[in-house]
Amino acid sequence: MSRRIVSVLAVIFAVACGAAAFVWLHAGGQSKTVVQFTPDPPAARSGAPHEAGRTGAAVSPNQPVSAVSSKPAWNAVPAPEFTPTSGEVLDFTSSVAKVNNVASLRLVVDGRKEVAGTAAWHLQAFAHTQNPLRMVFELDDQFDSYSAPADFASVQYEMRLSERGQKVQSVQRMTPTGHEPAPAGASEARVLPGTRDPLGMIEYLRSVDWSKTPMVHGPVYDGHKLYEVRAQKTGSAEVEVPAGKFSTSTVDVKVFDNGEEMKDAHFTVYLVKDAARTPVLLEAVLPFATARVELTKKQ
């Protein structure tokens, strides 16, 4: 099984952006998700002025910093009214094709912590496969992100993976210069200035005022390599998921590797139209099926 799909189901939310694992899933059941989509007029979806210029995010972390752009990675700053809610817990269920509840995902905002001498938001994701998938692919993963308060750039990204009995632990300290040594028990990851990890990216997408900013783009590091992510508002939708009915903005997200769009990492995020912009639904069209991650409960 390819590891790239679990990442979409498990962390686009961490997953979703190409975090580090996808799972080839199989079919059967009926999704109850209801989406009534209204596209934006073409003029509203023409893209921000910066959209034509790529950020150059798809650069190896080991490439010398002098060889990459030092310009800001994203073309929009977070909306001033948005701040993550400390203690927030979002529970999701995942379905693929006609199979419901193949995996569960929990996103947690665990308050502010100090990392590398600076304050950071501690963001967490917990992903578990459920039966019947669990019988053939047992997965229990935890992701921890320490992201800067101002723009959610990654300070430190941690992965504790348990998949089919194999356990992997990774703690990576982000550095755009290579001059900051990693602490004991952690490794150094060379990234572009402003790089986010998948969890920081989700909070960043929530921070964007999509009524004023139709497109953002920049680098995301999934724990293995850098990608470029482009996110564009495409319309509005009335969405019904297990957690309830919501009026949402639809944000189309594409992932690029060395300038080439990854066809199996294209998805749409539905964000509630309020100050919190809670993600309530992720839809990913895969080569073999459609995958959904639906909000079941918000605490």
C-alpha cells in the first residue's frame, strides 16, 4: 500500500497536504455527506497578483540557503481577528468510496509552549484506522507541530508513527539558515523561510480571510521533503456532515513537487464562514475513488 493516502486522511489536516503517508483503500457503504456547491464568478477566481510567480518551495532541505529565494513564502498575512482556541478539539471520521469510518482523526490545539526560546502554538493530530481497514492496515499515528504565533511557520515538527507494528519517531527542528543546532534527540531540517508543516498549514488556511484573499501559496515540509502548496477559494457550499449543517467557503488545494502538480494530492477543504473558519469537510479525488474527512464533533 502506498503511504501517501493515509497522510491525506490523517493529516491534512495534517494529512492532506502530503504529510507522509497514503494508504491504498478499498470500497463498500454510502456516504451521508451533503454538499450544495455554488462556484465563485470567474473574476473572483482569477487569483492574486502574486499567483504567477512560484515560491520555489520544492527545494531539497539540504540545498544551500543561498540557492533559494529569501522572499516571503506566502502572499497573505493571517487575519488579525484569528487566534487558535487553546483546548480546541476537532474529531473527524474518514470514508473512501463507499466505505465509511475507515479512519478517525483528532486535531487538538494544546495551547502555547516555548520551543527554541520562542513562543509557539502546540498543534496535535492523532490518526487511527478503524475496522474493517484496521484488520489489514493497523495505524496509530501522532503528529506534533510547534508553529509560530504570527504566521504559523514551523519551529519544530514531530512524528510518532505506528503502522503495521513498525514504529518510527522523528523530531525535527526547522532552520532556514542551518546556523541553529538541533537539541539532543532532534535532527535539523533545512527549510525555506516561512515554511509550515501540515498542521501549521491547516491553522494558516483557517487564518486567511477568504473574502478578501482568493489565493495563497508557499512551502510545506511534511517531515521528509519540501513541497509547494497553492490554495484558492473557488466558491461557497452548504455542507451537512455528522457534526451538523454549515455555510462554508470552498478552498481548492494543490500540491507541487519540483514544479509538477501531484495528481494524487489534490483536495478541497470546506471552512465555516465565521471567525474560527473551522474545517468541517475535506474531499480528495484519488485515482481510484473519492475520499472524505468529515467533522463529527467540536469541543
